[in-house]
Amino acid sequence: MRRALHERRVPIEQRAEACLDTALTNAKSWLTTLGTPPTGPQESAAWRECATMVAAYRDRYGIMIPTALGTVESPRQKIDEARARNTYG
């Protein structure tokens, strides 16, 4: 079971990273909610981790509007929205 979960984790993380990279390349407005990416290595890594979490959330729920977390439409999404919001305040 642990192996199966790990095998799924890697592609999920890769997809989230790709979603973030696409958003950065296209200067998506929802990124402004997260603030300007810092230049220091540790700060930059922390910002990217946060932004990746939000990108994964947006991808999962098909959010296309400019606000970072969109509109909550289900109890499950409310839980995930709270987790994503906690990453950036």
C-alpha cells in the first residue's frame, strides 16, 4: 500500500509543478495573491511550495477565475480550500 501511494505521489507532484510553471510563464493573475516570489533560496523554495499547493488545488477543482482559490462548491472542496489557504495566509 505504501509503495502504491508513493508511486501516485510523484506524478501528482509533477503535475502540480507543471501547473505552477504554466501559470508563471503566462503571468496568471491569481499568483498576485501569493505575493512576489522572493529571491533568496530558502524563501523562494517556501514560496514555490505554497504556490504549487495552490496550483494543485486550482487544477483539481478546475478553477479558471483570477482569484487564487475560486468559489467553494462542496464540503470536500471546503476542506481542501482551508488547507490551501493556510499555505499563504
